Amino acid sequence: MTTDDPLVQHLMDKMASRSEAGINKYKNTMVTTPMSAIAAIDNAIEECLDQAVYLEKAKRELQEKWTLKH
């Protein structure tokens, strides 16, 4: 599947690449992995917490750059 939106296409390509890396590493897809729903939810929560840390770091860096320019 492709799209005319380059940003969406970039993300689709990254998702496919990440999926392939996971399949190669764990020898399973998300469909075939032996993971309970609770474990999947816990993993997703951990990923969201990591995401919040990365976003806060990026926000602070941008705020510092914005403050220095003005």
C-alpha cells in the first residue's frame, strides 16, 4: 500500500521496517506471539511512558532554543 502523502508514507515504511525487525528478532508476528492481552496492555503502557519522556525532552530542547533566539 502506498499513499500520496509523503509523511504518511514515511511512517508506513518505518512501521513495516520495525515489524520486520521484530519478526526477525522474536520469530513471531504480533498475531502469532504468545502474549496475553494483559501483557500486551502493559507493554503498550510502558511504550507510552517512554514516548512521554522523549516528547518532554524534545519540548524542553525546543523551548530552550526558542528562548535563546528571542
